[in-house]
Amino acid sequence: MVIANVMNFLAVSLNPKYSFPVYLCVSLRQMKTFYFSILLLFITCLSCGHHTASPAVALLPDSTLSLRYAQGFRVDYFSGYKKVTVFNPWKPQDVQACYYVVQQAGTITPAPAQTVIAPLKSLAATASSHYAFIDALNELPSLTGVASPKLIYNEKLLKQCQSRYTIDLGDPFSLNIEKTLMLHPQALMMSSYNQTDPSAERVGKAGIPVVFNNEWMEKTPLGRAEWIKFVAAFYNRESVANAIFSSIEKNYLAMQALASKAAEKPSALIGNNFQGTWYMPSGKGFMGNILADAHYTYHFSADTTTGSIPLSFEQALHDFSNADIWLNSEANSLDEMAKNDSRYILFKSFRTGDVYSLAKRVNATGSNDFWESGVVHPDLILADYIKIGHPQLLPKYELVYLKKLGK
């Protein structure tokens, strides 16, 4: 088509049967087509030359990893490498980063600086949820550096830190760059936020790929858990991750179906007043979906706000004063809650003592396993909320992550 357009223009231009006015009109009409065609021909030639020079770079993958819930990443399989794509959580149509996972050093990929050799033998990671995925894959020995060990709940990983097999790299929001560079892991796994991270930039410039694991931005519990497949891609453990996730999904859906059989839907109040503002979860986010799947009534169930919904104490009291159950309190007892804010007595759930915290699994340093292994076990989190709201459905079940507050 491109060559035909060029030839057609030349034929008209050189044809003696056209008078000058006709020739001019025809030429002007076809001039744009001519130059556009020349441009396309030039680009096509460059493109062909590019593919000839890099035969290892394919346009279409041989296959793609199957995902059912997670929206934030994709894994494509090409001949010789995997392409792991992370999408921008704040601009889902944009790609945040691409990683090329190979089996051997020297394998040609489209971006050598973002190439990672699998399976990982040395990884630095900065988030508790990442440790949980790695533990579920039985790859904790690969963790040679972590951020803030005092925030770790996993006993096996704590022992690795105590023996200095796994190095403390400092605060996750202000990483010790010197220690990280001296450790020189194969990759650094971090959560990303809607801003530039100076630590990530410095580590990346030093030749260490920075892998963004954004599982915390998924809106559904199963979507977060499915990021185990993302982590598994860097260990060549996809088949293991698929089996683990299938079991989690099966259990979660069974709990969801069980909850739907409840005759009543208790109303829920979430969180605490913090310095004059009460941050409530949106109805379509992680906690909103948990409440819906556990068959609760929630005032903001239809709200699609991104992030939390800030309320004044007065607004919270107006909307939730008669809530049946108070969930996710940050206090350790009812007395502590009353001491923090005497107005809590105005809420029905406080007066009846139906208040629960997320602190069933907290160690001596204050590390909370809800934020660690909970990402891999949304089925157990859901079961906890069902037990609280519909105890008759799970009469023999013991709470795993949540606990009822006493005096």
C-alpha cells in the first residue's frame, strides 16, 4: 500500500494528459499522501532493520500467566525469557516497570538493566507482605536483606536476622543505601507509592534491579493474594504458586458462600478516631470487599472512593452509633479505648462489648501477623469476620487474626 501510493503520485505527476490546473489540483490532493507514504516506508525499513539485528526480541509471547483477580501485573513467556510487567496503580493504563527474567547470564533481552536471573538466590525486600509470599514459596533463605527486622513476625526469618544471615537494611522509607549496595543482591523488592523514591533510584543506578511489588494496591483480597504468582516468577516457582493460590481461592469462595446463607447482616463500624479524624474504608476497597463477602451491612458499601474516607467524630457517630459490631479497633482493651476517648461510650457496639482488634497475632516487638501472613491467607481473614458476625455458621472455629477486646 505504501509503495503503491508513491508510484501513483509519480504517475500522475509525469502524465502529459493533465493540464497545469488539473495537474496542480491532483498534485495537491496527493501531496500529503505521498509524503505520509514516504514516512511510513522509512519507518518500515527501520523497523525491519531493528528486528533483523535483534532476533531474540519477539513481538508476541508464546504464552501468558493466567490471572483471575490481580490487576497490577502481567507475566508473558517468550523464547529465552519472561517479561514481567507492573502497571502503575495510580494510572492503570500506564506501565510502571518491566522486568526480564532469564535462566542464564548473557541472555539477550530488550532491557539488560532490568534483567534478573532466576531463581533468585539473593534478594533484599522491604515489606512484611513480601516476606510472607517468599515464605509460602519456601524461599526464605534467598532473603539476604530486609527492612526493619523489628517489624517481622515470621520466626524463621527473625532467626535469619538474629544470626546476621539476613542483614538489616534500615527503615523501609529511608533505606540504608550503603548497606544495600555492599550486600549487592540480585534485586531489591519494594512497595511503590505515588511519588518518586530516591532510594529506588540510587539502587537502580547502581545496577541492582528494583522490583516493585504493589500487591497492597489491589482492591480485592484474592487480588492481593494472587501476587504470589508475581513473586514466584522470579524463582521459577509458578506451578507451586498456582497450586497454593488455587487452594486459597477454593477456601475463600467456600467461606463466602457459607456467609451468604446467614439470615441477617450485622452492621459494622471500622477503626478509631485519630486526632480528630475517623478514617473509614471505602466500600469497594480491600476491607469493603471483606465486609461484603462476610455478609455485613456497611454504611459506605456503595462508595467507590479510592483510599480511605475521612470523617469527623460527629459524622462517624451519626452514621455508626447503632452499629452492631466494632471491628479493627487499634486498642488493646475497652478500658484503653475509653481512656483514649470517653465519647466511645456513645456507640452501641462499645456499650455491648462487641469490639474487636486485629491483634490476635502480635509478638513482643509489636509485629502484627495480620499485615504479614494475612496477605497469603485472605480465606482465614474472611473466616474470622464470618465467625464474629455469624458465629452460628462456624461454631468450632477459633479466630486467627482478630480478637475480642476485654476490659
